[in-house]
Amino acid sequence: MTSKEIYDLTVRLSALTVFRGLLQKPPLEALMRLLISEGGRREKAELYGAFVYCLAGDGFDFSRSLCRAVYEDENEYIKRAAGKAYIPDVMSKNASLELGLLSELTKTAPDVAKTAAGCDGVPGFTGEYVDLAKGYAERIVNVGRYGYGLFSSAVMFRAEGRDIAPVRSPDTVSEDDLFGYEEQRGQLCGNIESLLQGAPASNVLLYGDAGTGKSSAVKAAVNKYADRGLRLIELRKNQLLLLPKITDRLRGDPLKFIIYIDDLSFTKNDDSFGMLKAALEGSASAASDNAIICATSNRRHIVRESFAEREGDDVHKNDTVQELMSLSGRFGLRIYFEKPDKKLYLYIVHKLLQKHGITADEEKDKAAEAFALSAGGRSPRTAEQFVKTEVIKRGTK
């Protein structure tokens, strides 16, 4: 590629309109710095290295990196398409023109970058032609599955400060990893099906004994329905003040969301109590028809209540107690996970052993029961811990 051809390419890229946001994001930002540089060989080599370095997360594949940037770009064109709003002809034509240019770049980038670097022996990267116009059209048709912007980049997210960020190492648990509690998981999935179909869905409280698989049930359901457009946003209790901001951001998004709060409990004077209560009641500032709140708790009534609070000198102490206990009642669906009895506990142990290719027998049953006794009681978590010890034993023989 000649210097004039590279210059013409930079001019065309500089004129991006619909996808202009890509000019401030890798890999296009790093590539443009290299292409417009008027520095010497060393400066250009450094810019080339910085450009290739930004491709590392995509296996040094420029095409993959650029496709991800294009599909995650939150531009006016995709917003209008997702919301079924009017799209002016000029916007559609600009989008088509720019996608054609970016498609061309997926094939020519290796030659362009090395020519711009102006030196031999530099590290390489891959790039092959991708028809971004075709791929983008498919994303628009299936925007309810893929989403756009931030929420197209991952399945699970968490609040970080006042922002939302993808979970870098999400829990990949699936229904195939879970045994027992099929009825409870069925109730949860039935409610999620309603959400995905646009029908009324309830906020959910999964409560019961520790280690019974409440959190795993939620994450397994999210992984199950991710390809149908379900996403999870995790909030800690001390982040509940962000609920109105988050639900406002989700409102109108084509995806469906579970706002997930793990191990939820409150004290009487907790500042977050009123915020969650307002959200569960569906206040105008908190309600969103494409999101539900899903919380887990070891307490059915969520709020820690002491005998002193019951027997205090509050003139309206009954009203106070009812206020504290009423929060769980505002979840439309409450699912109870109780400690497994011996039969269920051993069933879970047997299934987990079978998954690891270990045959269950009477001796292992006795060992599993003894392990549960030493661990404080039977639970799916205890069963999993026991099976891990058996797998380790087998590996050391």
C-alpha cells in the first residue's frame, strides 16, 4: 500500500459519523495514531507496538478486535433500530458506507500498519475480511438477543463505583452442574421465561439455609438464557442507592435484566431499606418493565430483628415490627431452599461423584455423612466439598 493510499484511508476514517465513537476506542484509535504520525522511525515503531499490543486480548487478531468494537459501539443508529424508531435515509446510507470501509480495513490492516511503521522485522498480527455490513444487519434483527453497547460485551456485570462494568471471570455454572432442588429452580426459570416473553414477571426472593444453592440457581439460569437476551447486574447491599440510576439506564434497552443482590439482610435503621422497598413497590423512579430484582437471603424476613425491638417502648411497636417484616412480602415470588435431608444429600453426593467418574458405595455414603457432621450439617455445598476431597484422594493414588 502506497503512502497516498494510506493518507486517503486516514481521511476516510477521520470522516466517520455514525461510528465516530470508534475513533476514541481501541483498536482504531491506536491504528490512527500510527497512520497520521509524522515522527521518525523510532516513534512510528513505538506507535506500531502500542497498536499491536492493544490486540493482545483478541489473540492479536485485528478483525476480531474491530468487530467487537463495532458491535459494542453505542451509536444513534443502533439505538433507533433497537427502539424501532424512525431512521433517516441519510443515517442508513452513512452507516452502510462506513461499515463497508471498516470491512475493507479488516483485510488490509496488516499491510497498512506495517507500511506505516516503515521498518522491517516488526511483530505481526492477523486480519481477514469480515463483512461487517452483513454482521451488523444480523445484530439489528436480533438486537433483543445480542443487545448493543456495554451490555453486548458480556453476560454478567457488577456495579463498580457509580458505573457498571463487565465481570471479567463470570461464574459459568450451568443447570447440568446442579442436582436436587429442581422444583425451586423450575419456579425461578418459569418467572424468567415470562420476563423474556414480555409478560409480567415478579421480583424474586430466594431464601433459606446457607449452602443450598440459591446463588448458583440464579447464575445457572442467567447462563441458560443468555443467548435469549438475559443479562445479570450484581449489586452489593451498600450499592442499593444506585438502583434508580441503574433501572433508568436499563429502561428501553432491548435486553432483559436480573438485578441481583446476594446475601441480603438489613438492620432496622439501614439507609438502603427504603430504597429497596421503593423499587419493589414499583415506584416511578425504580420500575422497569425489562428488569426484575432477584435477591438471596438466609432470612425469610430479611431484616434482622432483636427481641429488644419487639419488646421496646415504641407506642406503635406492632407497626414497627410489621414494617420490618413486610419487605420480603413485596417480592412477588418467594422460593424456599431448605437444608437437604439425608436422602437428598446422598443423592447430590452420588450425582457429583458420578460426574467425576467415581462410583458411589456404602463406604463413601458413610464418609459423606461424617464429612457433613464435621462441616456443620448437610447441604449441596457440603456435598460438593466432600466430592472434591474424594477427587483429590483419587488423584494422589
